Amino acid sequence: MAKMFGTLGAVAIALGLGLGAAQAQTGDFNPANMRCLDFVNGQGASATSKSRADVARLWIMGYLTGNYTGREKLELVDDTDAEQKAIRAILSKCRENPEVTLLTVSEFVASDRGRDIPNTLSNEFNPNTYMCGDYADGLQGSASDVLKADLADVWAFAFVQGFVNTEDPDLMIPVENKSAITGAIASNCAKNREMSYFSLTAAVAPMVSPQ
């Protein structure tokens, strides 16, 4: 991937979606700067980079979900093994291309063929049952609630990247734009508390475009 995403642009839709303020975040994980080798090396239970690899795993699942949604090929299943099957596909390609970025490999794997996506991920995050109200409250809640909201932001940013890559596979959204994207989700979740986090993110994704 080589084309850089510029200034974030969006249009209003029926729900009144727009760009909002930045959120507190666990960190600016950047798949465009993570080598496949680092992801592979982070798989061991005692690996020093395991925590970063775990965030990368969440990002991958968000990316695949957004990409399949954009191509109308999303298949959500209750199979708990579906996540590991998708991750194995990424790891296999990463081992073949250790110096390639995780973003590039994820786009390749997503475009290869459709894969089942589990309703609930291994960290117990389910974007269809995690409601906007839960997310909005979580941003101001306990440390564990804030952490869950921040991890949801990682998933949402990945979803949007995957979605826009269905239109332009070479378009890369810099991590600097993450706060604007997650801010749009947060401000609209606060106004649409009964929507699922998945539905709200899927509504924002088509509006994200370079300007």
C-alpha cells in the first residue's frame, strides 16, 4: 500500500453523523509500521511483544470485518475457532513475507477470499451486542470500561481501514486520523445509544474519504 490518506472528510447522513472530538486511547497502534516479523514473534505466551501482538490481532479482526462488509461478503458465525483460522491465514502469509507490514498482508488476505468472522472475539468483544450506550458510558467509566472502549476504538479504526480498502486497496489511513474517526463514532454513539457499536461504525465507514 502506498497511497496516503489526506485530510479527513465526511458528509452528513440521516442519523446526523459527523466528526467529533478525539477520545482517550490505549495507544496509537499502527499496522502500517508493524512488520509481519514482529507480529509472528509476538505470538508466544512469554513474548516481550505479546501485548502489542494482541492489539494487532484485534486490529486484524476489525480490518477483515470492515473489508468483508464493504464487499458484502461478511459472514458472522458463532464458531469460536473462526478467529484463529483467520489469524492463521495472516501468520502464514507473514512468515512468507516477514518484512512486509501487517496492513499490506491483511489487505492481501482479505482480498484472497472471504472468511468467517466470529460474533464474539477472543477478548470477549462482540460489536453487535456492545451498544453505543455502553461505549459512551464506558469512555467516562471505570478503568476496565475505558480500556474496553479504547479497544473498541482499535477495532473501529481497523474496520474503517478495511472498508475504504474495498474502494481503493492502496489507500492508507495514517494513525493521526484515528482520533477523528473514533471521535465521529463517539459523538454519534452518544446520540444513538440504542444502536450497536457495529452498526454505528458501519454507518460512519462509508463517509470516510480523502479530501
